[in-house]
Amino acid sequence: MSRLPSLAALRMFDVACRYMNLTKAADVLNLTQGAVSRQIKQLEEELGQPLFNRHHHGLTLTDQGEQLLPQVRAAFELLEEAVTGVKTADPRQQLRLATPPTYATRWLAPRLRQLRRQFPHLQLSIQTELQQRQAHYDHDCRIRFGNKPAAGCFSELLFRERHIAVVNAEFADWSVQRLFDEHPLLHVLDGQKRLRLWEPWLAAAGLTHINPRDGIEFSTLDQVINMTLAGEGLAVIDRHMISRELQQGTLVPVCAHIEVEGELGYWLDISHSRMGLSKITAFSQWLRAVTLEAS
């Protein structure tokens, strides 16, 4: 068996990657910066590869560092899980989940009580994509909004969007023409670009005389839903995200027989290095089951 680097050096590499700054890593580890620097340098010499690019403002990972990091973190996860399982018969495990904001609040949150009942030992740390961009966040698995599998990991489609046009229930008895004459179209932005929602729905409904480019833009789907609930416009929305409003009758479909499958959907992405963790297995099996039930 080949000689492995010390666990201490690998832990210092892991912590340094979290902060990309040796001074901060040393503070967390309660060591001097010099001690951390020497351990990482020794690790690089043992591997025969540089792991960091060193700059005045901090560190960045080399290609070799990028390759090593997920494997090191997965190994520490497995060690922690094994040790915790020996220490107690009911280990509490934290699962770090990255997710789009609307999916977290409108689809996942109403089902978390069921998850807690089924897996009381599992503790979720949920962070949205915006929070991940603002701070370093190392997740165990990710719910992603997209149109194809992610590269380099296990990637499974949970469901595609099913688009319907909706309006506040106050206007349920209005004619379709009057609805479009007196309400603006509401649009969702993806970055600086509108999601293409109205065009396929209007085509399916045969309402090609209505200009899909008219209307008001919003940066999030939640804003569009709230504006629709306030009676301030018409929106094409994935019915998965407004199931409660449809059940309560606060939103009603426009042309109820028209439903268009979207090009985008929600995917479960898991790093190959984390696939063996029991918390990942438990969460992914639960998620598949409740997704199937909801569909």
C-alpha cells in the first residue's frame, strides 16, 4: 500500500480551501500561519503537484487542487459519519442543500415536516443560489434549474415545468379577451434575459394576436406570483410552484385546458464522491418519492 499524506495536512488543505486565505485558515485551526503554510507545502511535495496558486490577495486552486478537494472532503465526511455512528445509535447528520429560492420556499418547504418525520436524525442546511454566490458554500447536493444534466456528477431530472396562465380569482368570470385587454403580461427574468414563457403558451392557446413582448418584468418568480395574487397582471407559471394557490382558489387558470410543458426543469445533482453517504441516500430516496407523489 502506498504511503498516504497525514490527515492533519489534508485537514489543513480542506480548511484553507474554505477560506482561500492562510491567515484565516490558521485562525480557525488555532495554529500559526507558518505552521499551516509548512504543512500544505509538505503535502504538495509529497504529491509532487502544486495545489494552490499563491497571490498577494489570497489563494486559488490549481487544476490538481480542484481535482483533490472533493475527494478529500468526501473522505472526511465518511470518517465523521463512521465515528459518529460508533459514538451514538442516533447520529444527527447535517445535509447541506443548495437550491433555487422559489423551489425552496414553494415546493420543498411545505414538505419538510414529512422529511423530519421520516428521518428525524437528518438536519437540513438550505442555502439559495444567491447566498452561494455571496459567500463560499460547500453543499452535499444541489437542486438545479436547467434544461440538461450537469456534467461531472450524478444528475437526475426531478420534473419539468408545466406552464399554465393564471389570474387572480376575482377576475375568474371575465372573458379571455377582456383579461388580456385590461391586465399586463408579467414576465420573469433569468439574469438579464426573460424566460420564454408567454410565447409557447399563447401559441398553444391560439392567441397569436397578443404580443408576448408587452408587459412588466420581475427578477424573481415569487414577485410575479405576488403581483398576480394582487390582481395586477396575468402570468404563465409552473403549476408545481402554485399548487397551494390553485387548491385554495386564490389563483385560477386562464383557458384551463391549455398546459405547456416547459423546456426547463428541476434536477438533483450529487457529486460522485458523495454518493455513498447515508444522508445523501436517505434524502435522494425521499425526494424521488415525494416528487412522484406530487406529480
